[in-house]
Amino acid sequence: MGTKITTLKTAFIKYLVMLVGGLGLSVVIPFIILWLCVNFGVINYANRNEQIVKAVAPVLASMPDLTTMTETIPDGCDYLLLDKSYNILETTLTDSELKPALEYATKGSLPPDNDKQFTLVTRDNELIVLQYYIGSRFLNPWLNRHLPSPEILLLCFISLNGILVCVLLTLHFSGRLRKQLLPLFHATEEISSQNLDFEIGKSNIKEFEDVLLSFSKMRDNLKNSLEQQWAAEQTRKEQIAALAHDLKTPLTVIRGNIDLLEETPLNSEQQEFIKYASFSSEQMESYIKTLIELSRASMEYGLLIQQIPFSSFWENLCEQIRALCSIRHINLQTGTDTPPEYFQGDRILIERAVMNIISNALEFSPEQSILKVKAGGDDKTLKLYITDSGTGFSQKALKHAKELFFMDDQSRSSKLHFGMGLYITNHIVEQHHGNMQIQNSAETKGGEVILTFPLNQEQQAAPL
């Protein structure tokens, strides 16, 4: 037999009925207890003293001798004995009770808002004022002295019962709702943790069950979408790997021709060009390896952290940049501002990151323009500034240039575009716990990239 499904409206109506019924019982039960106490002689009725006084008043009026009057007056009643001139002969009243009793005897007036009532008994030579209480009372004198009146206790019990019923029923109802919501909580936690292989639970409330069915459809659609994206990503990686592998063939031809040219007689300028070409071919081979790593390991490079002397790093870096600037007819300006003596990092990857930025900057800089490369830092960081004289980054590029395969639509007219270069650079910088900042230079109006590397890496440094 399937689980009975109910609506949220029905559940709330059920809760309301239970609440009304519970409040009704919270009123009825104290009255039942009061009735039992009356029947077992613990409490008297509210009008009991009045009935007793009415019954004893004729007896007191006809008594020939008042010596047994105190025995005749019932418990719970006090009296005031006066002569015909209203002089006090005898009383059990307190000083505060005498004044209203005398006013009643002389004027017949009762004090307002008082739970005490009076009855006047007229005799031939005396007047007797009987004072009694209106309302139920405990028959035990000790209980009367130490506890509130039964009416007050009754109201307190009704109030406490009502509060207790509301609290217990609310906790019970909220607990049941939470139990029905647990499958929803579980589904949202699993999806937020990127786990789509889980079973979605059931709920007995129709509205919650509809939401769970929607979650199930969303999970299935999301899972199918991710599987398609994964398949497309795998295809993309295979294509990149194939392209990188195919690039090895023309690169081998280039390297072979360079070697042949080196064996021929060359003047100094030609030798310098051959040196640049050889160096660039080595860089291309390194980039092809990076491309293969990108396709196979999603950019998860293995870092070889070293203690790097800044002077040798900067000299080698500037030589590479100068070679590229010479080929593209760009004027290079380099400088340092209190750089560190040593810093830690993967030297090859950091050089690759910088050269990616340099390649982008040179590609979009006009001939005979200026490329500025500067190094600086403090006792905690090394900063590298690369500033070109091109058209600068577009607003879209400033937001998305770090993304993989981002291509700015404006780049086709401005010649400023981005593929993997900035993405790879940013990934390398982040692996070194650094930061890459992209902006436009106020001085040259071109693009400016600032690479920040912490001097001390968390990984264990390998000896240089």
C-alpha cells in the first residue's frame, strides 16, 4: 500500500483542529479538577457562605442568649456585635474591616469592588453584622492563608494549559513539517556539493512532493548537461593534443633548417638572427609541451619550487624580451625598483607566464612604439609590470580576459585579442599563490599587466 499523500492545506487544518481541541481541553480539565475538589470537600462553592449565612441569620435573631453565638457562626464568617447606639460590644473583624462594617450597619452601604459581603441581624437590644466571603475558598485554613483563591488558581491553570498546548502542538507540527522537508534539504546539499548521483526522497505532502519531483528533473537535466560538457571537453582536449602533436613536424623542419644555416658562412647580423630563431624554436617546443599538458591535465602543472636569484632571472628574461622586440621593431625600456635578491618559484613557468604577456603586448603594439618592463616589490612580494603602447584592453576584456579561450569581439578591429595566453599566465600565477592584475595605462594608453608573486611559497623549495 502506497503512502497516503495529503496537501499542505489539509495539514494546517488538521493542526488548527488539534489546536482548538487542545485549548478546549485546557479549559475543561481545570474545571473538572475544581468539581472534584468541591465534591471531595477540599473547596466550597462560590455561594456556599452566602447560603450558610442566610440560614444562620434567623437563628441568631431569635437566640435568647448570645453566649453561644460564636459557636453558631459558621467557619469563614466574622461578626461585629453592636448595641442600639452602634457601640461596639464584640467583634472578630480587623481594624480595616470595622469601618465598612459600621457603614453597612448604619447606612446599609456596601464597599465597591469587594469580595466581602455583609448581612445585618437585628435583635431586641443588639445588632449583629455578619461578614462573609463571596467566592469559593479552601476549607482548610492553612491552604486559604498560603494559596491564592481557587478562582485565581483555576485561571492560572487554564492559562498554563493553553500555553503548554500551543507550544507542544506547534513543536509537534513543526517537527512533522521538518521531517517532510528533510528530502528537500538533502537534495539541495547534494546538488550544492556537486553530487548528482543520489536518490531523492519522498514526502507525504503534495506540495513538497511536487518540489522533489522538480528537483529530480533538474538533477537529471543537469547531469545530462554536465555529461555532454564533459564529452565536449574531452573532444576539445583530444583536438588540442592532436594539434600540438602535428605542430611538432613543421617545428622539426624549422629546427633542421636553422641547424643547416648555422653551418653556412654568416655575418654577425645574420648570426644574431639565427640565434633569435633558434631561441624562438626552443620556446615553441616548450609551448607545445604546455599545450599537451593543458589538454591532458586541465592546466594542473607540477611545480618545481626553487630559490631563484633575481639578477640572473631578470637578465635572462630581458634578453628574451629584447630578442622579440628587435624582430618586431619595438623599443624596449626596462628598469628595476628595489627588487628582492632572491624569490621562490618555478623558474620555467614564471618565465613562460611573463613571455605570454610579452607576446600579447608586442602583437598589439605599433612599430617603433615603446614596451616598458619593470620589476619591483617589497619584503614580501615580487612585482613585474608589463606596459605596452597599443589600444589597451576593452571593458569586456578587463572582465573576461583571464577566461579560457576568451576572444574579444572588438579585437578584430583593434587587433587586441586573447586566447590561451592570459589564461595560462593567470593559472601559473595562481599556482604560485600570486595575482595577475589587468588594466590600462594612464601614461601610454595601452594595456598594462601586473604580476605579483609572494617571495616564499608554501611548497618545499627544491635546491637550484
